[in-house]
Amino acid sequence: MITPAQKFLKDNKISFKEYEYECTVDHDFGKFAASALGIEEAKVFKTILLVQDKTFVTAITPVNGKISLKNAARIMGLKSLEVAKPADATRITGYVMGGVSPFGQKRKTLTLLCDSAMQFDEVLVSGGRRGLSIGLSPADIVRLTDAKVGDFLEHKSA
């Protein structure tokens, strides 16, 4: 069955590859996808919904990175951000945890893409259900979602 994310990409005539795998976990979905597909974690991105009051931000971040909420808020021009509750993420996006795609969401959100994506020709994001990743150009992600691109990861100081 086609997901809203796949339909959105097809409707926008975006070239993408589908990567299917059997999802057997109930957490850390992105790292599991990278391992199951044999693709380096830096190229596989997870979608995390952030919120400030009623402003929602879809953060697309590498599965091997940890979001700095302070840096994400600064880039988005917001006072602060926190991770949205799973029930809110499902209500806003229409997707279940582990299958939240930046494309075809029920409600349009602001989008933030980690700048590390721009070094690759193709990155993987969720295809709209657990066990389905979509590979596409980071430039297409930016264009389709009007994403702001920046470094919002936590970096360990030496």
C-alpha cells in the first residue's frame, strides 16, 4: 500500500528509491533501519517532531546524532523547543512513531534539516511506515519542505 509520503513524492515528480526491511523493534527505529539496510548511520535520518506552544517543527537528523534543542530553536528563530509527545506527533503528522516521514504529513510544519545531509548525494528518511525508508537528494528535501538547514546537533567538547 502506498503511503502519503510516497504519494507526495510521486505527485511532485521527485525521483526516489524505496528501501524495505523488516522492522522488529519498538524504539531506535533509525539505527535499526541503518543496520538492517547495511547503510552507514550518517546517511540515514530520523524525523523528530519538536514543539513550542502550538508551533511544530519537523527535525530531520542523522540517526547517529543527538539534537540540541537550544540550537534547533535558535536556527528556527524560536525561544525554545521540546520534543513533542508521541500522541501529538501522530495527530499532527498522521504517522506512527518509527514511521514519521517529513513528506505527506497531515498538517504542514516548519522543517529543519541537519546540515550534514548536504554532503551526500542521497540520504534516507522514513517512507511513512515502519520498515520503509526512502532515499533521495537532500536538495529535494529542502525544496519540497522549505527546510531551514543548519547544525543543530550536540557536539561533545574536548
